[in-house]
Amino acid sequence: MDYRNEIKYMVSEAQLALLENRIGHLISPDRHAGADGTYQIRSLYFDDYYNSCYNENEIGTDPREKFRIRIYNADPGRISLELKRKEHSMTQKLSCLLSEQQCRELMAGRPLPADPAYPPVLQKLNLLMRTRLMRPKVIVEYDRTPFVEKLGNTRVTFDRNIRSSDAVQSFLEKRIPGRPIMPAGRQILEVKYDEFLPDYLCRNLQLSRLRQTTFSKYYLCRRYSLSGTRA
């Protein structure tokens, strides 16, 4: 998969509602969204003994990588392992499917038995779990309203109710304990595209007026977890 542009903005709920209303008739909802136009995303993030992923995000190391296991709508029927790499403000995501048993082993911090048939993403995580003590650290959960546009392979998402949980062993449960990590009334807008962002979207989103953020949801949730205070 090629690298993509990915830009994040911290916005108020009022701004998010306005932008959603503004582009709702210009761009198509993601076909995977529910009747209300949303789905829930839950990700289990890994880090090593030295908290390298967290520290690299904080200081802006380039390039940097993060591993996560992701499910949608708390449904263990489809479980993905993803490796997200950021380089020169561009992102690349590689992924493979996991069985529920594989997921539970990784959730417990146990590397899987060596097997050359594993996809490269799983091979790499398995190796890092043995050599750098990579382990699950935090769950990030939020509600996403996604829109897609074929031009530029563009994706615009409105992410609300971002919450964190240290209950990594409960990752596959229907409901997990969570705590909000954003200041009251603040949400995240993400814009992803390949080579260009369509002009009409750029104009209607008025991105130049929004507050861009470089920190990931993973970083904000880990900072909350490590410090015990809201990000």
C-alpha cells in the first residue's frame, strides 16, 4: 500500500456538527456505517518495554511505527492486526486478519508460535514481542462518522467520544470501562487522501481555519494513562 496524506484537527462539537452538515450532501457516507451514519472503533495498541512508540510520538521521530489490533462495533467476528507507519507527514497502513485465538494470545502478551506462513505484519510483531518485549498497553475507543470520495481517494472522518481504557484483557468484551481523554466538547476531524485533496472539499471544510494537531489518539490515551490526568 502506498503512503497517504493524513491530517488531524482538534475541533469543537459545534464546529464538527457544522462541517458535517456542510459536506453531508457533497460526499458519500461510508457504506460500512450504520443507519445513524456511524460505527464504533476499538483498537488495542502495543508498545515495548521502553515505551518507544509513546516517546517517539511525543518528540516527533520520523519515521515511526505503531502496532494495533482493531475491531468494529465490539464485534470479534473480524479482527485486524495493523502496522501504521508515519514518514515525512505521510502514513502507510499494512494489515492482516487474526483469528480470535491468535488475538487472545497477543492480548495476553504472549508471542505466537513461530510460523513462516504468518503474514509479514504478524511476523514483525511476533519478533518484537520476543526481542523488545512489545506488549498491549492501552485501548482506544471512539465513535466515527465516515465519508468517502473517489477523487484523490479521499476520506473524511468525524471522531467523537474518544476514550481510553487500561483493561487490555477486556478488549473483546461487548462493553469495556472507558474514560474520556479530550477536553470537554473537543473532538477530532481527520482528512486522508492520496496525491490531492479535491478543491471543493478543501473549501467547504475550511481547513486553514482549524487547529491542526500532530498527536495521535494513541498518544493522547497513553499520556492520560501514564500521567493520570486528562490530555
